[in-house]
Amino acid sequence: MIETLLQAIMEQLKTPKEDLEHNLRALLNEMVSQMDLVSQEELERQKQAVFLANQRLERLQQQVEVLLAAQEK
């Protein structure tokens, strides 16, 4: 009899738990979809693009310095 009662209680607890789990997953999925996330690959591509842009900027700055030095002569 006690086992039947415990089993009935466990069944009653199982449904709210599953509902809560389902609702939390839905809420988390919605929150994640609203975030502005990028993949690791995209992040690496952007890092590489910034690195290359910085290298080009340094070369251009050196060229400007050379031109300014030549203009002063």
C-alpha cells in the first residue's frame, strides 16, 4: 500500500518536473536565439581580418612617414 502511494506521489511529481523542464528549455532557447552570437569559425575569420588590416595600416603609416620625411628635404 505504501509503495502504491509512493508511486502515485512520484507520478504526480513527475509531470510538473517535465513541464518545468520543457518550459525552462523553451525559455533558454528563446534567450539564446535573441543573443547576437557568432561561431568560433566566424570569430577566427574576423580576428584574421583585423590582423591583416592592422598590418596594412602599419605599412601605410610607414609610407606616410617616408613621404613626409622626403617632403621636408
